[in-house]
Amino acid sequence: MAKSRAPIKVRSVWISDVHLGFRGCQAEALLHFLHSVETDYLFLVGDIVDFWSIKKSPYWPQEHTNVIRSILGKAKHGTKVIYVPGNHDEALRDCAGHVFGNLEIHLDYVHTTTDGRKLLIMHGDEFDVIVKHSRLIAKLGNAAYDFLLWLNRYVNGMRKFFGYSYWSLAAYLKLKVKNAVSFISSFENALARMAKDRGVDGVVCGHIHHAEIREIDSILYCNDGDWVESCTTLFEHQDGSLELINWTDKFEQHKNVEGMIAAKKAA
């Protein structure tokens, strides 16, 4: 029997844009991540549950329930869980200020790192003009994005067959289309300006499914990415340093090991 690896121990973890209830959600990879990490703080930075998708086309497999159970299990065993709802789970914004044991819901939240930096945590849809002012256009864009993710599954099925690693079509197109690149830059700059106005050292957000850590006009901008395209997360280590982690390769390795174990048992 394969030995289970010791968990990765960090001070804080940020995840966002999981989109539970959406067929493109990589819940199995997220479960593997949650089982592999121990943390003092777990920040859920919006769009954890995709109520838009559930309303349009109900979908909720067991893996999505298991993700919720894993998060609640961490809260039960000492991890402080801070939930900052986004636009796809905006109904939970009505619960802002409520505390359920070791789980709290906030519209935004200021976290102080070990090395003393104050980070403002928010989903970021407040700075997306399309989402804020035209829900119809936002939903049309969401439908187009759903199609890209559907197509991505088939593209990666072929890549896996020929021995290639995972590749995100949606992320590739996002970085190749001039307007999308301009939007990402405007979004990042807007959040950095707002963080500066709030008197904090940095901002952590999600929403645009584009993981990034960079400094903008003396403000640290961090986006923890998503669990639909890239399976990315943001860590705060015990010394206060921040690191973006892409979990895709680790999960692929885990699946390969599981497959070899299953093959040996079947032999």
C-alpha cells in the first residue's frame, strides 16, 4: 500500500472561483488539495458555489458535496474559515456578519500576515463594469465561457491520449485577445488603487480566473486564480511570504499513482 504523504502546513490559504454546481468545476482536484493541506486560515474568496449555473441547469454530484464537507471539517478542527461571497454566490452576501462556529461570512476582510502586512480580501466583481451594470451581457459572456470550458475537456482528452500535459484553452485565448488583456490590466489597477485608498498594503481577489502576484504602485496585488481552468491557490507561509501554487501537476501525479495501485490490485 502506498504511504500517504505528510500534509503541507501553511498559515493561510486563499481559494476562489470553485463554481460548485457547474459541470466545469474541478472538484476532485480541489478535494485532493484540501486533504493535502493544513492551514490556520482558509479564505474562500467568492464564487465557491455557482448559483447562476445551478439555476440554469441543476447539477450537483457527490464530489461537490464532499468539497463542502471537507471545508466544514477543517472549520470544525480549528481552521478559521472566512467566506467572502462573489457574484455567482451573491445571495450569501445577505449573511455578511454572521458567524457559524469557526466559519465567518464577510463582504470583505482585512488579514494581517505574519510579517505585518495588511491584505484586503474581496472577490473583485465590484470592479467589473459588465457584471455591475449589465447582468444580461454578463450572463451571455458566462455562456460563451461555459462553451470554451466544454471544448477544453475534449481538447485535453486528446492531449492526454497523446501524452501531453493539461492546457487551458480559455486561459490561452484570454491572454491572446487584446481586449481581454486590457480588461485584466484595468481590473488589477483598479483594485490596487482601491487598496491604496483603504490604507492597506495589498489586496487578494479572484473573479477574473487569472492567478497573479505583482506590485502595482507600491501595492501588492494578488489573485488566487480559480478551480475551473487552472486549479490555483495562494499560500501564506509561516514567515508571511506569499506563493501562488498550481495544483494541476500534483493532482495528475496523484491520479497516476492511484491508477497504478488499482492496476496492481486488478492483476
